Amino acid sequence: MPKAHGVKSQRQDRSARPTRIARAVKYRRASKDPEGRGSSVQTQATELERIFVKEGWHDCGDYCDNNLSGSKTTVVRPEFERMLREIQSGAADVDLIVAYDISRLFRNRRDKLRLEALIEQGVHLYDLRYNIDTRDKVGRIVFGFMAEWAIDRAEEISEYQVAAARRRRQEGRPSFSVREAYGYAIHLASSGNGASRYEIVQHEAEMICWARDELLAGASYNSICKALNDQTGPHYRKPRRGKMWRPSNLKAVLTAARIAGCTEIATAWDFEGNPTDFELVPNRDGSLPAIITIDELLRIREVFKVSSLRFENGSNKGRTPLHLLSGLARCFYCDGPMYKQQSGGIEIYLCFDCGRLPRGERAGVVISISKRFLDEFVSGATIERIRSGAIADIINHAVGLPGIDSLASAINSEEARLREFLELTAENKVISPRAFIAFTENAERVIADLRAQMHSAIESSVTATAALLPGDIAEIVDAHWESADLEWRRRLIELCWERIIIHPSTRLGRSSDAQKVERVELVPRGYGRPELKPERGHETPAAGLDQAICDLDAAEHVEAAVPLR
């Protein structure tokens, strides 16, 4: 009995031993506070101060990120990053990070992993709202559940927002962002003061109408930009962002659906998921007044050669080429397209991608070549190849390729099959890892092979346009090459040559035409049915996919099923 009494006394002494007072920091965050009122973070500060007084913790710092999202990994939270940096470097000697709610600390898995690393190092978390403390075992278990719930809730909200934005566009209602569009000012609704709406800025709308009239009258967009940038001229206007007008931002303003009082929705997609067709939906509730008409917008887009607002970035995208080899000639160093440039009174083709690199990162001198020489040399080589009958051979090779429609349907079928498999595994969350990897890898290989065949079939169908030319193509080229339409000549050049590579010059100063010939590499274009070479263990793509399905069934008997995370 004395022995038992001694054990009891030792336990009593251990429980009565004073514990160290925690050194803690506060973290507060609010996702949306565009007006900067700070009511949410102030409420959090009051609640956190109360728990600090109750528990007697040492206050070692207060970090606050207002009007910043915690779910987007692209958003940088300065105070959150400073808190982690000071804790990891030892500048802040703390034991505990206290927040009103776990969702205030993070809503994405990247930040969750970073905080879990701190827990492993002895810096724990405390959730005031649900009383979760990771210093004990139960708290760590509950933290895992609540963290996943917060992340899942953020993803669910994001899906709701995307669906709501799509529904607004389909109804012709615009979205209201903090960044205002040129020509408009946003009037955000306050409580009891109507709905949000766009309001026309008169002097900016006048500029849009003037640029519309000039463009539709035949003026170039370079001349329009020059007039808008001339501070002494009557049409001077300063852009919202940037110092001056350029063809790129002028195009963005004049081709936007909003200036016609419309929203824009995608109605068709290609086999890679990229939108190919769009529909303009007029606004009906008066929240987006029109500056120009829809017909005028479509005519402007025709001038800029864009079918929608979603055109590719780059000065060479969405424009009608003005020179024979613009974008067709390629740089030897970076494989970038070359375009016409004026240099010392001489027209040249120049690689702009190499020209943008710092001098220390260039592989050599920026590649350029005389425009006159290259046009004449490539034209002569193209005419010579057409005379030799190469075009007829190309068209003959193109005959018999699988239909583009059937390939597109096969790709869509395989992608739907893969999506269905991924949805089932995400729902059940129990599958053999080996079987999962085998199925997905083989399915992706099948889709990649079908896309390669699709690309070849599309490329080959382009050659069929040459067969539609009247008469003997060789005679037409001999008689009308110089006077023919520029786009027609560019198409024949693309049919004949897969690549036009310009090599760097090895001589200082100007070179003769004979020396320039050595710098031009013409790679002939040939078409034909691609020979698919399946990897080892896969006789054909379809057989590989069927085998993966068999592996999926068999693996459940061979290997124990484990949760898929």
C-alpha cells in the first residue's frame, strides 16, 4: 500500500508543476473589404484580445492582412509571409499562432503544408472559434479535418462564383471588377441605392467613336495611335494604363464586347477545350450602356482580324501580314518568327525575340537579313519546286488520310472515358495506386497519339486548297507570281516549305547575295500518314488502353486497395 501511495503522490506533484506561459502571435485576415472599413479584422482583434487576457499568453506580435484572399496561391499576403519568415528565422520566438478561425490562416493546401511544417517544429496553432489547439493529440486530429473542410469550402465557393459569372454573361449582365474599363466608370450599389451599373465617361467615349470612324474609313491603327499620342493635336487622349497608345491596347479597347453594350459567351470548343465560337449577348437591364452598335463592333473586329475578345497576345497575332515572309522566316537561335524592320534606310527581317533579351543572354548577334534578298530567294525556290511537280506529289500523299471528324470524335470519346474514370476514383477514393497510374498513363498516351494524327490530317487538308486553283498551277505561278495576291503567295510558300530558317552571318559588314544564300535553310514540306510507334509493352494505343483496364481489374486481387489522396 505505501508503494501505491508513492505513485499517487508523484502524479500529483507532476500535475501541480507550473507550465510555461505560451508566447503567442495573433493573425487576422478578411477576404473582401474594398472600401477599407476594417470591421471584420477589428472584430477579430477584439475576440483575440479577450482570449489572450483569459489564458494569460504573452502577446508577441499582431499580423493583419485585410482585403486579401486566402484561397488563391497567386495572391501574396504580406503580413502572413512576414509572420512565417520571422518565425522560421528565429526573429519571433513564439510557441503559438492564434487566429479566430482556421480559414483566416489559409484556404489552400500549399499554406496548410507550410503551417504543418511549423507544427512539426514546435510552433502550434490555436483556433478560437472552434477551440482547436494542436498542442494536444485530439486538437491535431480535429485540425486535419477542419483544414480540409476550409479548403473544400473555398473550392466550392470558387465554383459557385464561376457558375454565377457564366450565368450573368448568358443573361447579358456584366461583372463589376475594381479595375474599370476604358470608356466607363463603375457605379457600385450601396445599401438601398439601386443596382451596380456602368456609366459612360463622355470624353473617353468620344475618343472611341472617333477611332471607330477613322478605322472604318480605312485609316491604319498606327496612324490612329500617332494622333492620340500627339499632345499638340486635337485628338490627344491619354490611356488609363501606360504612357501612350499602342496598336495592342487600341485593339483591346475597340474590339471589347462591352463598348457595344454586350457580354460575350463561348458557344463551341475544339478538341483541346479552346473556345472556337462566341456569341454576343446584348445587355437588357441598362447596367451596360452601349457606345457603338453591334454591327460596328463586328466590322471593327473584321479589320483587326479577330473573332472575339480572346485573341492571342503579341503584335503579330490577329493581323493581316503586310510582307511576304513576315512570321514565316524563323530565327536560328530561338526559333522565333522574324518580321520586317527598317534599319539604316534598308528593309530587313529581324528576330524581335532575340532583340528583347539582355546582351549577356544572347547566343550571338541578333539575326537579321535583307528583306529584298530573302523575298526574291524564297520566291524563286518556291516557283522552282512548283515547276518540278512537288505540289502534285504532296496532294497525292494527302489522299487517304483518316477523316478529321472521325479523329475528333475519337479524341472526345477517349477524353470522356478518362474523365469518367477520374470522377469515379475521386468519388470512391479507393483504388490500387499501380492500377490508377497504369490506366491514366495509357489513356493519356492514346489521346496524345490521336491528337498527333489529327494534327497531321489538318495539316494535310491545307494542301487540298492548291488543287482548287484553276488551270495548271505551274503556268499560273510563272505568269502571275509578282502580281498575285500576297496571301495567295504566302499560302503556296507554306505548302512548299515546312521551315525557313535564317542562320547567323559569319562575316563582318555587308555580305553579297551569294554569301547570304548560305545563311538560308529551306526545309521542304512533305505530307503522309504518320507511322505511330507504340512504346515497349503497348502494341497499339487501343490495345494499351484495353490492357490498362484489365490491369485495373486484376490489381484489386493482387494489391491491397489503399485510399487515393
